[in-house]
Amino acid sequence: QKEVEQDPGPLSVPEGAIVSLNCTYSNSAFQYFMWYRQYSRKGPELLMYTYSSGNKEDGRFTAQVDKSSKYISLFIRDSQPSDSATYLCAMSGKTGYALNFGKGTSLLVTP
Amino acid sequence: DSGVTQTPKHLITATGQRVTLRCSPRSGDLSVYWYQQSLDQGLQFLIQYYNGEERAKGNILERFSAQQFPDLHSELNLSSLELGDSALYFCASSVEGAADTQYFGPGTRLTVL
């Protein structure tokens, strides 16, 4: 079993919908949680960074971490076709060390 | 643009050959990480350097090696290449601190024929 599990999708939603992306993990030592967006054949781009539990909001994006359930989420409000990409969750137990990635969820936002 | 640069963008080579991938981190970042991304395995951590010293190793094969130079750029050397080594190779960099995060380069796409 991988340490980080993520549904690969694909997830298809109409423009303007609220998107919910999720990851589960098994290592209780993880404290640092990130979401990356990756367009086809490009490098992952950091979207959100959260330390420990709680919520963080940045524009249309909200990241949630529930350490008790070992579950993290990314919500995208008012989704746009330009949000179509693969979304990768990542996490680590110590700052400055390697990230453990989910396999990514492919999102398609249709006009 | 993340500020991390990688060369070359594409590499096509034959089995048994050796290649070198190069990465320049963002200005001020001391840590460099190498990741491999394949369709079936996703993003896998290979190795990390911090200020010239190896800090951590992940799922890196013995045929692969890396180093970080005094100017902080890093090279990943892949030898005795096999078909299964075909993948995207990403470099990321970070600066340490209370909220360090990793910024990824555009990647090198390696095709082994």
C-alpha cells in the first residue's frame, strides 16, 4: 500500500462548479501538506501549502487537512477551463525533506 | 516560471548508454531534489542534496548517481540505460525555513530506445 493514495479520476465538471479533490495517507508523521497543479508535460506548480491541521484559503482555492482522519482536500470554487490539469497532493514529515506524492487526479472543466 | 531551470528538455538515447541531466536551482535555494515521473509510478523521489552534500536517498537505482556543485547546480547521471528508465525527470529546489516549499523545474523527458 502506498503511503499516499489519490483517486486518479478523470474528473469532469462543468465550468463554474465546485471541485473537490482528496488524498488519504497512512503515515501519521506527515505534517506538511501541499497541492501541486501539473499541466500536460510541464513541471508541477505549487498551489497550496499547509502545515498540520486546519484550513487555508487562497482566492478560489481552499486546502483542508484533517490529521485525525489522515485526509486532505483541495476545493476549487467557480472552476474554469484553465483549471483543467492534473492535481497532485504531496506531503512530508520534516521540513526540507523529500515529498511523498499521490499519483494525481486528472481534472477536466468543460465550458 | 518557477526559477528552476533544467537542461536538456528532451533526450533520446539507446539502451546501455549514459546521460547527464542538469539542474540550476532558484537563486538562494540550497536544497536540490531529483524526482522521476512515470505513468505507472507517479512522482518518485530519487535523491536530495543540500549545499553540496547528499542529504537523503529515495528509490534511486545504483546505475543512477547525482552531485551538487559549489555553485549549487546539480547533475543527475543515468548509466546503463534501460527501456524502463524512460520517464520525466524533475528537479526541485527549496530554501530551508519554517515554511519551505519545493519549486519544480520544467523537467527533462528521457526516451530510451
